[in-house]
Amino acid sequence: MIFSVVLITHNEEANIERTLKSVQSLVAHGKGEIVVVDSGSNDRTVEIAQSFGAKVFVEEWKGYASQKNSAIDKASGEWILSLDADEEVEAELLEQIVAVSETGNLVEVLNSNPNDPLGAGEKVAATKVMAIAERHALNSTSGFQVSRKNLFLGRWIRHGGFWPDPKLRLFRRGAARFEDRAVHEDAKLTKGFAGTLQGALLHHSYPTLADYIDHMNRYSSLGAEMVKSKAGFSVANILVRPMATFMYNYFVRAGFLDGHEGLLLHLYHSIYVSWKYAKTWEASRKTI
């Protein structure tokens, strides 16, 4: 089995069908599997996942990183593609992922004798992965970073630090884990090197302002748990830091080029920063 597509879910009825359709060709005809770890959805999430042949495991919520690592542990493919339930694999990225597997022994393909020509399909695949192999021997490449496009209020955000938003999402089984963080957890390689694939994940993140505000409220609470300092109320953290975050992302990183949506995104992101430190202060008062 070549691929395991893994994801965690909770009430993702509106998103999961789009996500699984985008990777169907990776797992069709016995080439792979879909592993879903659900935390007790009460909508049609599990039903939809099972309609795509997914192996669904229902587990109590343990936190983002622990839940994602649980899904990884259940995978049996040579390569693991970890997705969020609101992401979609773009066609160009899908071609790159297929190229990683269809060349077989990639080192042999890239080092093959020019007098012993490759087949047409192998030539295309070898060309696609050539850039990946430039810095490291390909047999040491244990994972690949991919770019992610973020959709906010119907607009793809291309500035302000939200693009290319690289994420390690494709890796060999046993070569990566999600770091133990309450929020903003990322997969990290435990061995080997990371390459980069072309194409992108399409992140259908926040269709409404209400969705974004609810998300930031949850994440600011989790972020507050990660802030170690208990220095008390800080004007710098609650007022100055959010203002600096907005100025940097909106002006220095050109977030203003994303129009009205960019303005709202960076404004409310700065408010999230303020909430995080205000909640840290609030928690410190409860321990006194």
C-alpha cells in the first residue's frame, strides 16, 4: 500500500466530502487507504467518510496534536498525507504526490544512464521531483512541505504572511510526528530531510466572520495555555503587541493588497493576539 490519507474530524459534514473527493485517485484500486479519527460528530461526518471507504475510529478528544498523531499511528501506507477536514488537494499538488510514488526508486530514476532512456511517464515524474532532490540525496528525503492557500470570506489570501504558508503534510510512515502543542501544531520530521512540492492545499477556512471569530475565540484560549509568563496585566502584550502585529502584517507584509477581506483578516487577527494575552492574565488571577 502506497498512500495513507489521514485526518481528524468533528462535525465536518460541510467539508469532508470535498476533501475526500480531492484525494480519491491516490487511494483508488488498492493503492491506499483513508484513516479518519473522529471525536464524536453528531452530523453526517462519519457516514460521508465511510461512503468513501474510510476506516473511521471514534475517539475522545485529546487535543489537536494527540488526535493527529493517533491518526498517523493507525496508517499502514508507505507515505502518509495528513490533511485537515476543510482542506482540498489542488490538481498540481496531486500530480506531484503521484510523481513521488510512481517513479518507484527515485534515486535510480534520477541517476539513471542517459543512454538507457526512461519511459515517457517516468521522464515526466523524474522532472517533477528533480528540484526536490537538488539539496539532499533523495533516499534521505523523508517528507515534503506543501504550500497552503487560505480562503477568507470567499477570497484567497495571498499576502500578509498567509501565503505560501508552508506545511509538512506528506511524509514517510514513521518519519514525522505532530509537535505537542495546544494550538498551531505542525508536523516535524524525526529523521531525514524535507523537500518541497509544487501546487497547493486549498484551505476552505472561514466562510463567514462568525466562523472566524468563533475560531479565534477557541484558539486564543488554547494559546493562553501555552504562554508561560505569568507577569500579570501587560499593556504591551494586550495593546501594543496586537497593534504591532497588525502594522507588520497589513503594511510591511502587504496584507492591504488583499482588499477588504485582508483588512478584516489582519484586524481580527490582531484582536486574537490581544485576547490571548488577556486570557493569560485572567488565568493568572485565578491562581492567586
